[in-house]
Amino acid sequence: MLTIHAEGAYGGWLRESRKNRQLRSSEFCKGGLGLRDIKSRDFLDSYWTVEMLTRAIREYDEHRNRSSGELSLGDLLR
């Protein structure tokens, strides 16, 4: 999900996941975003910068529904 937010593709993810409830975020990244090696260590090491990851976490935190008292990645940045 962080990659989807980093790519600015959250709206596309919502549309596609409504059509196919079993669609995984990694499958969307592979098919919809062309990021084939999304789960590989080499890809992850070369893709993310600290700033990019921080932005993606904050954006994810804004869109995420969470229960009262539940912590998230965004809480670690505060």
C-alpha cells in the first residue's frame, strides 16, 4: 500500500479493488503500475528514499480507517 501511495495511485487502487475484491496491492503494483519486482529486496532498496517513505506513510495514515486506540505507522513519525 505504501508504494501505491508513493506512486499517487490510491484512486486507481480504489477503483480496481472495488471491481475485484480479491485484488492484492502487490498485484495492482505489478499490473497497474508496471512494478514487476515489487517484493524483491533489490527493488525495495533502490526504490525507497527516507523522504519518499515518510511521505507515503503520512499519506497512507490519512486514508487508513483505524479503530479507536489503534496505532499505525504514522504514529511512529510523530
